[in-house]
Amino acid sequence: MAELLHTVRLTIRNQTLDAEPFLVVGLIAGIRRVLIVTAEAEKSFGWNVEGIELLILAGLILVMATAVYVWRRSSRPGDYFPLQEARRSPSPTSSPTPVRGS
């Protein structure tokens, strides 16, 4: 809850929206609901109401998880491929030393 209030405060101050905290809270709520539905339908599961609700929740969780991944990757691309970034830029300390020979 504090994370959401902090995000709302930053949104109002900076006039930009960071959707990641809202997506994470949605993911947590979706997973929580899946656990509740499966616990309630453990003995008498039927594809009528519980099954459809679980399918919708699974799709929603998949969409939100994909959105979090895309959001993080688009906002901080260097965080996900640090080894590739290191390979692209040569190290300033590693300079080729001439080999002395006869």
C-alpha cells in the first residue's frame, strides 16, 4: 500500500506514470485469487464457474507478467544485458603491450 501511495505522489509531482508497482500489485492479487479459488474448489471442482475463472485469472497473470517484463526491459535496457555491454566497450585499462623480440 505504501508503494502505491508513493507512486501516486511521484506521479502527481512529476506528471509521469510508473505502471510497474500497479502491475506488481495486480499480479499479487491475481495469484492470491487463484490460490483462494483452488482451495475452495479442491473437493468439488467443476469447469462451469471455477474453471472459467481460473482460465481468465491465468491469462490475466500471464499478461501482467509479460507487461512487467516489457516495462522493465524498455525502461532500463542496460540492466538486463550487462555482459553484452561489457563486451561492446573496451576496458580503458587493457591496452595491448608491444612484444619485444629479437
